[in-house]
Amino acid sequence: MRLSIVVFALLAVNLSAEVRYTGVNLSGAEFGATVLPGTYNVNYTYPNQTEVDYFRSKGLNIFRLCFRWERLQQTTNANFNSTELSRLHSFVSTTTAKGIYVILDPHNFQRYYPDTSNFQSSSQGLVGSAVPDSAFVDFWSRLASIYKTNDHVIYNLMNEPNSMPTEQLVTSENAAITGIRAAGATNLILVPGNAWTGAWTWQNNYYGTPNAQAMLNIVDSGNNFAFDVHQYLDSDGSGSHTNIVSATIGLERLINFTAWLKVNNRKGFLGEFAVPNAIIGPGPSQNGDEALTNMLSHIQNNSDIWLGWTWWAAGPWWGNYMFTLEKTAGGADQPAMAVLKSFIPVPVPVLALKPGNQFQFIAASGFVYQAQVISNLVGGAWSNQGSAITGNGQIATVNMSIGAGPLGFYRVQATHAP
């Protein structure tokens, strides 16, 4: 009897993306922005683990958690509200324990207790003028101190700053970054620009100094940051219309920002984007799937400088919102999910030889794995070794055929789960 020699080979099928992060915004905790702090489960809520597990089962690996600064820290420079922190921390700790990344996103538009009649753009509450930068630093220093030991937490400094001098925004963001690093946190930081951080307006000057110029002055001693941009595909880029300009508009609106990243050796992250589910499909006027494919292909083809993306949006209170990625009332995937799945990277498992003629690997959620064996790499045919394994983050074990047979070569084929 002679023992077979085992050689491990890996095969990932449909490996269509190389970006690191692919996910979705989870809304709810930022709702009720005109009632602050507001009442939990009346004015706002938090996403739940049922949603997390559903999106994880599709292979998504990151959530952008939207919340309001005023609920977590109800007065400037104060300790965090313990009840609200418990809600946020419960979501973050439970989610990251599953191997999923969480982006902390204060959804405040660079304001703290703004005028409720204009909560996105009022001069009341504007950080860097009405609210001192020291308050912004205090907020981020406290949050960074809590999550500095969790490498699956990412800090998004602010959602969609707007209507201010861009230099003022840069000063505020640099102060917050310094505070985060002083707290001992090395986590990735996502830095937004002015003018709702639109990718397509990055070089424009209608809002003052262009982001393309001012954002070159962002300084991070940890050198672990990327620029967060948002891009919708309707006529004014607001994401408020039920149609889009064309099947190529997403690609067109990213090209100049991508070029800016490359020229300046910076990294980017697409924090919000979407098309209505109703315009995804085979109909003559349904060009949403083509637009998404063109847009995400561009990011995939430039994955050296694009870190990833998060779709807008999901969350327990969206109902029939045109962009929702939540399952339908009947339990089916939304049309957008089919398009997004083709751009979720298939993880290549690392195989580890174990005693007892076995090997093991981590089977990531959202993917199906099939071990295969071949006796002769020249002219032979691969055959399945055991049954397919549906990933759920578990350690999968494969038994190898060892004995008097020929040399054995093993590999694992990975594909997206249905």
C-alpha cells in the first residue's frame, strides 16, 4: 500500500470583483431628524440581526450604520447616553462578531441640533462655526476609544456635509482625525467632501473651493483613510427621482473622481448609490441594471484605488421605498440584489491540512463550496469529493481518500449561494 500525495489547489468561480468591501446602508437610527433626541421605536429604531443575517447570506460583508449624533451624545462634550450607546453597541458587537464590518455613520450633514425646518443645511448647528470643532473632536475621541480594539469597525466622519466653506470642513475633519488617532485607534477612516460629497461635483467650484483641491489637505498620521463619495443617477444627482439619466450615467459621473484618486494616490469608497428597483429588468425602459453594471464594473476595474461600496439602503422602516434592498413582502430578493451579487467577490478559502487525512477551511456565509479531486492533472477529470458545503462562517472539514490509489490532487470550488 502506498499513500497518495495530496496537492491543494483553489478555484473561485465567477470571481467578478476585487474590491474589499461590498455592502448596504442600514437605516433607522437616523430617522426622525426633526425630533431630537426623539423616542426610540417611535421616531427612530435600529436595524436587527435578521436583516444582518439575510444580507450576510448573500455574501455582503459590510454595513453602513446610520445614526444621529444628538442621540448618542445629547449635549456637547458630555458622556454618551448609556441607553443609546447600549443600542448602538449591541448592533455593532453582535454584527462584527459574525465577521462583518460596520461603518459608524453619524448621519448629521455636519450639523448638531440643526434648525428642524432645514436639518440638512441650516447655519444653526454647523460644525466649525456654530458648533466648535472641539465638540466634534470630543465626540469622535469617545467613539474611537470604544471601538479602537475592534478592527471590523470603520469610522465615517460625517454623512454628506454641505453648505459651508470647504476649508472649514477640512479643518474640522483634520481635527477629528487627530482626535481619533490620539485615542489610540488605527481603524480605517472615511472622509467626506463638501456639497453632499458628490463624486460628480468633486472638481466643481459652485460650492466654494473644490473638494479636489481642498481635500488634498486632509492629514492622517495613521495613513489609513479613504474619501467617501455618494453618487445617484437621476438628473440632479439627488436620488429623489424614479428614473435615471441613462445606462452610462453612473460610470460617467465616477470617471473624473477615479482619475483624481489615481493622480493623487488616494483611495475612494462609494458610500451611497442606488437606482429604483422598478427600473431593473428586461423591459425597454428598464435601464437600471445596465447602469449599475457599468458603474460597478468601473469600480471593479479600478479596485487598486476603490475600496468598495454600500448600496442605499435597507432598514426595518423603509416599507416600499424605491431603493430598498430588504426582501419583498413575499420573501423574495429585490431586483437590485441580483445585479449586486455579481459584483460581490468570491472569497478564496485557505486550506489547512489536518491529521486524519482531512483538510479544513472557513466557509464564508453567502457562498457554496465543493471539494474536488483528480488523480492525474494531465488528461484527467475533476470529480466531486463529498457533498457541497453551504457557508455560514463555519470551519468546513473534508475527508481525503488515502490508500493504494494514484496520486491525489485536491481543490475547492467556490460559487455564490442561490
